Amino acid sequence: MIRVQGPKSSSLWSRIQDSPLFWLLPALVFLLLFYTWPLLDVIRLSFTNASLISPDYTYSLDSYRRVFRDPATWRTLKVTLIFAAGSVVLKLVLGMLLALAIDAGVKRGLHGIVIVRTSILAAWVIPGVFVGILWKILLSTSSHGLLNYWIESLSGTSVGFLTDTRLALGTTILANVWRGVAFTMILLYAGLQRIPPELYEAAKVDGAGAFARFRFVTLPMLAPIIFIALVLITIGGINTFDLIMAMTQGGPAQATEVVGMRVYQQVFKFMNLGRGAAIAVVLLAVNLLMTLIYLRLLRLNRKID
Amino acid sequence: MTRDDSEIGSATIRRLGNAGLYAAYAVAVVFALFPIAAVLMLSMKQASEVFNWPPSFFPETLSLQTYIYVLTETTIGRMLWNSIFLTLASTAGCILISAPAAYAFSRMRFRAQKPLLLTLLVYQMISSMVIALPLYRYYEALGLLDSHMGVILIYITVEIPFTVWLLKGFFDAIPPSLDEAARIDGASRIQSFRIIILPLAKPGLAAALIFNVIAGWSQFIIPFILLQRAELLPISIGVLNFAPGQTEGEITIPYLAAASIIAMLPALVMFVILQRFIVQALTGGAVKG
């Protein structure tokens, strides 16, 4: 970087401007006050028996002991894992199919691609709460539940998408996939554009069929992006709250109670700040672990590039 | 297959492939739009139609009755205004704070640079629920619970990481020789930032604006925990307890549908107008990292 040696640059004001801190200060103040400090404080609180109603607390490992002994914690973690994993698999498979279909359509010069892309992406800008409300209305077993009426006319019985404990989690996954598949599709589509066409030509010359080309050219070339999408979808899935709050509020019988929901219930319903904080720290640990994996993947990608 | 066969065959196969693709598009569009369309149709039914059996996709008559009722007789106007205010104030604040920080990361070299950028990336991945718990306690102690100001400060904070990364990417794409030339001519760093970098990074600022507006409109956990008084709630929270008038239960469904459509509309309209732009900014950032 060139240092300016003019008469102006020696003034105090311009020396202040040369300091990175001058430019970073507002952002650092916000992040330290409203992010770093709460982050450290939630860890501290997790080692207390604090409650939301009484100001006094003592330090103990009791919160963690109770949280890990509570079968509800393990059920919550399992529900979160299934929610995240289900979202990952469906979003990747559907996102891949959509990306391939759009890519093929563009290459063949088909019409209406923009309409298809816009329709799929539209769901992605809808706030999670409204996605939850849309699907809740759609799948209702009440008289306005259109989908259930059609199912009932075909099969004779209505389906308790949101009231059956065996189905509710799958239903929330479906709504989450509906909203999020667009993001996966865009990522994979962008990845497809970066595969050199010569690779496909070479594979064709070697006699590879469409499936073989997908298996031995597309998939390996897309692998870095697939893994990045996988981690990002997993983090998004683990952190989901608004969609589930609007659809099921964690029910029926806690069948859809993901970690965020459990934290909220512990703290604001049962006033157990210490225990809620301990679960929040578990959530934080999972977030950090996933981020570490994400960073490793980014570094690998850069090496490949 | 011999050469001649494949000439004839490939045209047929091609047409079959096209038909298959169009079929796939149709399925995708129906899957994507059906929930929105169904709720839109429901919102245009008259309240009494909700109890009709069998239910129908289309209303008997397209009626705006529920919309008129929702807009004039409920507090939705207040909720929309709260959402607009929170979104715009935090977007402006976030960009004002993030742009200088992005300048430092793009144009200066300092020891904490890499660790700080990494920290931003990590913060972007953490659920707001984690920080919301202690924030609730601070705000309670400071008397900031139930204040828009308090919520805006957090909206700004949680969007700083992404906005800094986004803007840094756009600043990096501007050749450093441009602002260095300005500084050799005697411009201060602030001047070169204002005169050279900001105007050239307009697409970046626009992208930051769009993403912040979408994020602000969707904010949920923070207002859900830090706001309680009904007259302060943004629409994303207010809609959860949406009850027009004194009525409850089934009868409220068309009103809820209308309220949801009204709340989704600004995001959808903005998206359809700016989608090419959004897609570009999104893929650039996510794939490059």
C-alpha cells in the first residue's frame, strides 16, 4: 500500500484516518456490546441456577447435569437432527433435480425458464412465519383444509399432517424444503455453469451415457459446492425457529420441538434461565462445530481452484 | 445404433427430452406456487364461505371484503408500520456501520484482520436465540425491553457480519489504483472512500440494502423475545395472534390469510423486480466464500 507523503497526510486527522481502528470502531462497538458480551454471558449463565423471576443465583453444574439427564433434551436433539437431516437430503436431491432441469432447459433454448426460476425463488423471500402459516392453512383438517379434502375424497380418510405425532415433523420438513430448496438450486446451478463443457465432450467420446456423465463428471465437479450447501442447510435447519413456531409451536406432544424451541420454553415458560442457557450453549457448540467444517471446506475449495 | 438411425432417433429423443423437461417445470411451478395461490384464493373468499363443504379452490365470487376489513378494522396497519420502521432504520444503520468496516478490511492490512473476518463468519452462523437470552436480561435491567430502539440495535448487530463480507467483496473488486491515485492527489482516506469507492460500489450498496430489507422483514426471534406490547410488534410477530375483532376460531382464517398475503407482498414484489440482481449477488458471495 502506498503511503502518501504530502503535507496533508502528516496532520493528526489524516493519521487517525490511516488507523484501521477508526474505520472499524462502530462495528466493533456494536459487535462487542450486543454479540460477544451476550455470547460470553450465556456461557456464564449456563453454569448458574439463575431463573428469570428471582435475581439471586449461585454457580453450579446443576443445569448441565439436569439437562443431560433429562430425556426431553435427547428427544429435542433427535428431533432437531431429523429436521436438519431431512431438510438436507430433500433440499439437495430436489435442488439438484431443479438445477439440472433448468440447466438443460437453458442449453436447449426452452421457453419459460425465467418463470420457473421466479416461481421457485419466490418462496425463499417469504419470512418463515408466513411459510408456516401458509402450510398450516393448507394442511388443516378443518373445513377450509383444501388438500385434506382432496386426500379424503381419494382415500376416504383425512391425514393429520400437523396433529399426528408421527407425521408432524415430516410436515415441518416439507414446509422448510418448500421454502429453502431455491437456495440450494441457485448454488448448484451456479456450480454447474463452472464445469468446463470439454469434460462432457470427452466423456461422450468415451461413450458415457447421460447417467454416467452425471455420475463421473457432474457429481465430482460439484462435490465442493454440494458439501458447502450441505453445511449451510444443516446450520439453517438446526437454527430453525420461526417456521415451527407458526406451524406447530413444537407440538403435537413435543414431536416438533427443535432445540431453539426448547430453549425458549425453558426460559420464558418455565423461567429456568440456567437450564435454558445450558441448552443454548449446546446449540452454540453445534453451530461452532458446523462453522468449523464449513471453513475447512472453503479452504479446500480455494486450494482446488 | 448406426449413424443414420441416430440422426432420426436423436430428433425424436430431443423432442421427448424437451417434453420431459416441460413436465418437470410444470410440477415444480405447481409445487412452488400452489400454497401461495391457495391462500390467496382463501383470502378472497367471504368469511361465511369458510364453512362451505366441500371446500373449493376458487372463491364463489372474488371479494376484497376481507382485505378491506383487515386494513380498516384491525391493527395490521400499525404492525406493518412497525415492520417498515424497524426494517428501514436497521438497514440504514447497518450499512452506515458496515461500509467503513468493509473499507478497512478491503484497503488496509492489520494484524487482527484475518481473525476478525473469521469471527464475523462465525457470528453469522450462530442462532439469534443464543444471544437473545442474556439480551433479555440486560434490556430488562436497562428498561430497554419493549422499545423499538433496543430492537433496532440488535437487528443492526446481527446483520453486520453478512453486510461487511458482502461489501468487502464489492470493494475488493474496485482496483486499488483508483483510490490510491486520488490519495496521491491529496485526498484523505475519507475523501477517497466517499468520492471513489462508494460511487463505484453502488451495486454492492444496493445488494446490501436488498438483503438487509429481506432480513429485517423476516426478523423473528429478536422481536419475539424483546417486544411484548401489541402496539410495538412487527407484522411477523403480530400475525401469530391475529384475531380480527372479538371473533376466534375458524371464522378468522380468511382474515389471517389476507393478513399474511399483505405481509408477504412487499417482499415478493421487491423480489420479482430485482430477482436477477439478487441471484447474482447471492451466488457470487456463497460460492466464493
